[in-house]
Amino acid sequence: MGQNRHGPAYALWVAMERYRRDNRLTLEQFAARARVGRQTLDRLKDSRTPPRTTTVHKIAGAMGMRLTSAEELAGLTPAGGERAPTAEDRSSESGTPAPGGVDTREAIMRDPRLNDEGRRVVLAAYDAIASAFNPPPRAAEEHEERRRAG
């Protein structure tokens, strides 16, 4: 009786609270930085369901935390395990790691300045540029054959 039951994202809430305290941010300031509603952040502590992946990624971006770490803290991934891939994951599988170990797609996904639509547009532009510079292997071979036949 009176037992406090925390939700699956409680560990992420604790990390967020520690970050806020260490950086002297109010909940409103952190919410603005993460582009997440204040009530959404409040629900991390006690909600019985895990938060949306996009919410976790926004929070991770605001704290400079790796997405996989935030997903684990939010209860989306078992400790040291993998969760089932989401559409967001499948769209980011082709990224190339940048210096520091974060691939371009992950950097775009965790950028707190982007909303979902902005993120979609930037990812589409990145894909177009990446495919222009890195055509699929068969396409590159066909292009080289046409150039030689000339």
C-alpha cells in the first residue's frame, strides 16, 4: 500500500533530472531545448507505457546522449540488447559513421532543432546527395561500361 510504481522510462527521467540539475535548467527550459512538451517529460516518471521513439531521440539529443543509451533507459531496449527495428531505424541504416562514432543519419535524428517534418526533409536531401556520390555497385559498373563503350 502506498508503494510507488515507476514506469519503464523512469531511468531516462532520472538521467534527464540529473542533466537538468547539473546544467541549472528548469523543466520548461529543458522541454524547449528538447522540443518536447512539459507534460510529456513529466509522464516519463510514471507512465505505464514506454515513450515514443521520436520523443526519446529528442530528449537524447538535448542531453547529448547516444540514442541507444537513451532507448535503453526509456525501456525501449533491454539492457545490452536490441529492440525490433522501427521505420526510423530502417531509414537510418545506410549512414556512415562520422568522426566521434555518430553517423550522419543519427546526427540528423538526434538534432533537437528539427521537428519530424524537418527531419524527414533533411534525411531525404541527405539520401539524394549520398546516392549521387555513392551509387549502388551495379549502377556504378553499368556507368563505367557505358563510359568505356563511349
